[in-house]
Amino acid sequence: MKKIKIFFYILFALDIFAGCIVAKFMNLFAGIAAASVLLTLNITVYTVILKVMKVSNNKSR
């Protein structure tokens, strides 16, 4: 569980970094849009993984 949490914290940092890169080469609004889309996708995946882990833990009991 802790490894997953660290992995997603790293992904969040990379999303913000990717937004900064896009903002540098395109414009600010494109960077904000890119970062927000990536963050939303990461949060969704993280939530799904937590739900699957919770269900699998409940089945094993």
C-alpha cells in the first residue's frame, strides 16, 4: 500500500512538471489544462486501485 501511495505522489509531481513544460512551449492555459487532465486521470486510477484493494481484502477475510 505504501509503495502505491509513493508511486502516485511521484506521478502527481510529474503531472505538474508536464503542465509546466506544456505551458513553456505553448501557453499558460494549455499547461493548466494538460496538468488538470493528467491529475484527474491519476486520481481516478488511484481511487479505482484503492477500491479493488479494499474489495480483495474483504474477500480474503
